[in-house]
Amino acid sequence: MALFLIILMIAIIGADQAVKYWAATDLKPIGSMDFISVNGKKLVDLTYLENNGAIFGSMKGQRWFLIGFTSLVIIIGFVVLFKYMKRSKVLALAITLFLAGGIGNLIDRVRLSYVIDMFEFKFMNFAIFNVADISVTIAFVLLIIYAFFIDPKIEKANKIQPDTANKGGKK
């Protein structure tokens, strides 16, 4: 499982950086282009954006704080991953996706002082985002699923297991 998670993390970081490289070299000169349309209605465009803030453009210009905070969260994420990797595959996957997204955006902040974003929903007013952001969002959804549906079952099983072991008089 650990090897799979490492490969997945490297693949997501690689895909994120590859798409950002493409955006910086090919999309930046044109600014924006159609990406997904249905029946002539634009759903998603590719729009080059240099985001020097955090989510939804908050904390603009706080590069060093964002680098430090993200680095700290990534370190804690690795500790949590190694500590709880065997607890649940969903939890391990969620933490891996979270780390991959965080590292992808951290690379940009360190290297460029901003994060390259490119996916823009045209059917609603939403922040422009990137592959790393998608990874973090999926991780967040998986963590919610884990917290509400999987962890309670694990906890219940852990509480039942010691009781059943003691019924037979064994310790």
C-alpha cells in the first residue's frame, strides 16, 4: 500500500507540474481558451492566472507565511499518514491526495512566488484552480466520508472486539 501511495503522490505532483508548465508556456500568451462546452454553452475554460494568495485569492502577498504554513501542514500530514496508514485505505488515500496537492502548490510558491491556476468554471462564479487544488478537494471529500461513515465503524469494531475476547475468559 505504501508503494502505491508514493507512486500516486509522485504521479499527481508530476501531472500538476506538467499542466502548470503547459499553462505557463502555451496558455499564458493567449490568456484563455475554450475547454469544455455542451451544446454551445461554455462549462469550463482554461484561463491562465498567477495566484499569489491562498484559496479564493485570500491572503494575497503573504508568500512566506503561505510557504511556512504549507510546509508545516505537509510535515504534519506525513506524520499522520505514517501513523494511520493501516487504519483505513480511504484515510491513507485522502492524506496522500492532500499531500500531493499541497506539495504541488508549494513547489510553485517556492519556485515562482505564486501558484499557476488554469481551470475556470464558466457556468458559475468560482475561483480558477489547478490540478493540485483538485487533489486537495478530492482529499477533503474523502476525509468527510471517512469521518462520517468509515471511522465510526472502525471505532465500533474496536470497542466490540475487546469485549468479545473477554467473554471467553481470555485476555
